[in-house]
Amino acid sequence: MHPIRRILASGFWTDTEAAVATEYALMVGLIAMAIFAAVTLFGTNLGNLYANAVDKLPF
């Protein structure tokens, strides 16, 4: 193997910055999905709660 190719290949396999960036991207994606699910769930429940409260008002 050519010495330059060997250096590039060894640097490619030992570079951990790309793996860390991928892990952070996955974490951000999962957190965003959890926030979206929580907002959707609680938003729907709060909307139903508000509708029930308005229906029970005497006017």
C-alpha cells in the first residue's frame, strides 16, 4: 500500500470526531421527537380540558 494511502486510511479509521457528531445529531433528533410528542399530547389534553370547562359554564 502506498504510504500516503496508509496514512489517510489509518486517520480515517481512528477519527472519532465524526462519530461524536453523529451521536450528538441522534440525541438532538430524539430529544426533538420527545418534545414534539409531549407538546402534542399535552396540547390535545389541555384543549379538551378547556372545552369541557367552557361547556360547564352557566352562560
